Amino acid sequence: MLQRFKVPKDDEVRVAHDALTETVTSIFEKMGVQADDAALGAEVLVATDLRGVETHGVSNMLRSYVEGYTAGTLNPRPDVKVVSDSPAIANVNADKGLAVILGPKAMEMAMEKARNVGVGVVTMSNAGHSGAIGHHAMLAAKNDMVGMVATSGGLLVVPTFGAEPRLGTNPIAIAAPARSEPFLLFDAATSAIAGNKLRLADRVGASMMPGWIAGLDGDPIMDEIKLPERGQYYQLPLGGTREQGSHKGYGFGIMAEVLSTMLTGDLPTMVEGSPGGSHHYFAAYNIEAFCDLEQFKDNMDQMLGTLKATKPAPGHDAVIYPGVSEHEEEAERRQNGIPLHKEVIEWFSDITAELSLPALRTM
Amino acid sequence: MLQRFKVPKDDEVRVAHDALTETVTSIFEKMGVQADDAALGAEVLVATDLRGVETHGVSNMLRSYVEGYTAGTLNPRPDVKVVSDSPAIANVNADKGLAVILGPKAMEMAMEKARNVGVGVVTMSNAGHSGAIGHHAMLAAKNDMVGMVATSGGLLVVPTFGAEPRLGTNPIAIAAPARSEPFLLFDAATSAIAGNKLRLADRVGASMMPGWIAGLDGDPIMDEIKLPERGQYYQLPLGGTREQGSHKGYGFGIMAEVLSTMLTGDLPTMVEGSPGGSHHYFAAYNIEAFCDLEQFKDNMDQMLGTLKATKPAPGHDAVIYPGVSEHEEEAERRQNGIPLHKEVIEWFSDITAELSLPALRTM
């Protein structure tokens, strides 16, 4: 994550991951979520914070989930229905369940299919937010598979040359195991900047770089500016401008929409009459069905090691690959706690009081 | 395609697609390729030219294939071996066959699996170039499936912050059917600019935009310049610079490498001891297994129609989606012929003379 998005030292309060898990679990339970699901949801969110992906951990997301459960847009005890089922695929209706909790279950379903026939794909409609989709992809990697996840939903991103938002930030993630190197974990919005980063930018006062957002007329803003008020800008696809490849970011956004929304049989959010909500795609590739698993892991080590050994360009210390900084961050945060913005701590203080729960223990 | 890459009017010679198919077929046959395979290879290449994807049609590619067959790096009559096979996946060794010809066969294999179990994935090692992978993805779309293809190979692109090339331009493509709208067809290199576009730029004299290439020290070149001599620059990942999201382009490049190279059990090109060659990934999703096929097509029409109806930003006439300009180009070129650069016509003149073939008929 770029330095500009880190919680400023003066504003951070450290919280141990087990204390955070405890409080988040109890908040989920107060929302009506069953104990095992509450624990699973907390595990997913805190694991995300441990990896340093503040945008998708508790800071930005938990409060919106609490709002969703309170407003009834999220169902704490969903009756997930399998709409269609074949040996390699399933399409499920999530009954307004939070995909933070249902994601690991969908990936487990995909992995079971992959164990049987080589690859497994599960699509999910009528679902809440998935949290960081890289987490679900990583579950496959931890089970000797390659995991891939995509999500679509929301109207935030303009198409190349467009002046109306048509796509969500539609992220795509892939994870793969290695032997000794940190696992590959790539998880990126197909927009120039993740939607949640904008909220984070608001909180930490980070400025927008050229090509990240557009004015309401769709024209890419090519100066470094403060984030305008919500509703006063649109997001641009990865690439930013046509010359810099925004048509590719736009295309990857559509790819996520096809895999996660269209394959469920639903209309995408951009079309009037769409059921809305989030749609998700989970795929697991059973490495053993393709090739020798041990060889694959050795090969991954060699590839990832070679990437890290790349001579750096001037002004840079090192080359990394997706998953390295998350791995390092996790080791540090497991030991020293997760830095939360003091404003997030205040929210915890309010919500635990409101729900008659013990206060979040800080370090 | 940006205007800068079009063949300048003064330099173009129009050739009818059937005349081009005839000549390309006979060149493949002279290379030792069997008649039906030669016809298939010509069909794939000319279809790509018809779509306006000059970078991957006959202009740039055919001469390199001729070189490959002549040098023995390409096998005209490969004995393709299925290395591993499960109901949903297969991993095949292409025996140095050209994937322009083997791609449609691999996609057919993936589709057969998808018909049986919902999704089919075929990985391919020890292969030659695939041509435009969007073509193979489109075969699935024409068979009521979603097609996805990825390719890896070559050392052209530096990782973010890196000063040594580690990845090929590693394209990813997806295609999906609609009812009345042109089919979705997205096919993009994960580098800022496709490798073949550089050769095309050389031929038509197009300049490089900021963030497309880096100097040999890995530093992104942020001025608009003429393309340096081959060997005097590296390519940058989609995004160009870290601030503009090059870490995402880099990640998508690794995604292609994992799906197409690593799953075959091979080492990637970047690692010493790699077998080299191209590796390919073909996936077919049987729409009917997920949801109602007719509903899917209607939904696609609605999505694609909504994208086209997007209000354009200032200075732009229209918003399109991936596949629209290819569709329009094909209609025009079927009628008026394919514009080839006069330098390409000269090559055809030389090679047909050399192989004792009738000259390519121009319009």
C-alpha cells in the first residue's frame, strides 16, 4: 500500500489481533449471526487487517455491515440455496448473507469440486460484501490449490470516455502456494484506485494522483488534488486515461462482471431492474490434477525468488511480488498489534456501549 | 486501436480476405503443415486481421511462424500428448506445435468438458505462439459459452520498480455471447502496450506515450518519444508507474503466468532452466450449467446496450465496449478488403516467389 494511505503514527492505536477478533465476533453475534459464523466473519476481517489491507479489514467495513444488519439489507441467518449444480460448478443464491462469512464456504465448495474433477467454480448472487477477496483465494492456496475470486457490484467507475458510472470497482484476486517463499496473493480493484481507499484517503487526508478519478463530466482529473466531496467525482478504470490503458482496466472490470454477475443469471447493477447486491465468483484449481504438486511448489519458489532478486530501478530498494508485503505485515502485526485509527477506536467504543458489550481492549 | 497504429492510407494495399486465406493456407502447407491444419491456421490469422487486430494477424506474425518452421523451432505435424486428464481439466504438451492452430482444438476440448461438467480448463506447454487469444475465447462464445484464454512467455516486461525483464506481455482474454449486440470480446496484454504493437509502431512510425516503456535502468520514460532501437528499452506493466497502478498490471501478468505456465508444471521463462516456449490456458464456461442461456443472452444485450448508451465525456463521440470496434471493422473489411502495409505486401511477394506459390491477389 502506498505510504499516503497508512494511518499516521499520531492517530494510531494498537490492538492485539485476538482482542479484536473477540470484539468483532461478539458484534456479529449481537447482529443475530450464529456463533460459528460470527467467529468465521471475525477471523476473515481480522486476517485482512493482519495482512495490512486496512481498506477491507474492520476499519472501513465492519460499521457498514452493522448498518446492513440493522437496516435488514443483510440477513444474519441466510438460507443459502443452490440454484444449479454440476460436477465442476455451482450457482448459489446467498439470501442476503454477508459474503465475508459465505466466501470461505463457497471456496470450500469449489475446492471439493476441484478435488473430484480438477477445477471447481461457484458463483453467488444476492449476497452482501465479500471483504477482501484475496482472503478467499488464499484459502485455496492453503489447500494446495490455485484460488481465483472476482466480485462485482456498485456504480462507481466510468467506462473509458464515459461520463456516467457503469461498473463497481470489481476486484480480481489470485493466490497460489509456494514451498518456502510467501504465497502469491494478488488482489486488486480493476479501477485505478480501490473504492475503500477513497474512504481511507478521506480519513488520513491523502491526496488523489492524476488519473485516479474523473469529474462528473467524465474527464480524467490529471492534477494531484484533495478528494472532492462524495458524489462530486467518479472513479476511473485502471490505467486512468485511454493512452495509459484505461480501456484495459475497463475490460478487466467487465470480465469480473461477466464471471460474477452474468453467470448467476442476474442483470448487472448498471441496468435498470437489476436486483443489485454483490455478486461473487470463486474458482479453485486442484494443482495435483494438472501436474506434480511438489514440483509446482518448487517452481513457484523459483519464480517468486527470481522476482524478488530482480535488480531494482533507480530510487528503489527492492522488487517484490504480490503477497510479500502482506506476509511481512502479518508477522509484524501479530507481534505488535494492529494499528487502528483513533476514529475507528471511537466507533468501537460507541458500538460496544450501544450493544452492551465489553469495550475493545487496546494495547 | 489508437489511430497512431493504423496503417497510413498512402502505405496500404487492400487484399480480399478469401485471397489472403488462400495464400496463407498454401504458405502453411509449404511449411509442412497438413491441409486441414493449414486451413485452420489461415482462418484464425485472417479472422484476426478482419477484426482489425493488425498486431496479431498476418502482418506481424506469419513471417515469424515461417521462420520458426524453417528453423525447426516449430513442428508442422506435432504429436500433441495429454499429460493429465480429469473430467474438468486437461494438461497437454503441444510438441512444439503452433498454438494458432492448436488453440481452437484446445478450446474445443475445454468446451467438451464444460458440456459434461459445467466448466472445462485446458493448459498447454511446449507450444508456439497462439495468435490473438481473443479468437480462441470467441470460439466458446459462438458455442453459447463464456471463453477465457491467457498466455505467457518471453521476457519483455519489468516488474514494478524492477530493472530486469521478468514477464512476457502475458495477455488475458474473455468473450461472451449476446443476442443482438456484438459479442463481448476483451483481449489485452497485461503490459502497458502489447509487444506486437511495438513492431507495428516501428512500421507506421508511431511514438511511445509516457509510461509505456522504461529505459534499461528500469526507470519509466515519462516523455513522448520515438521507439528506441530493439534491446534499448523494456516494457512496463499496465499502469506504467506505481502511482498509476503498474503493480496491478504486474499482478495480472503473474496471474497469466500462473494459469498458463505454472499449472502445466513448467518453470516460467524468467527462471534459468525453463523450457521456454509459449504456455497457454483455455477455459470454457457452459452458461446453461449456471443459468438460463436465453436469459443470459438477453442480460448481455442489456448490459452491452447500457454501456454503449453511456453519455460520453467531453471531446468524445461515444462509449464502446470491448468487441464493438472489432465487429464494425470486420463488416467493413469483409466488404472492402484488409488493408496491409505495402511492406507486408513486399514480404508476401518475396515469400510466394521463394516457395513457388501464386502471388497474393490484391484488390
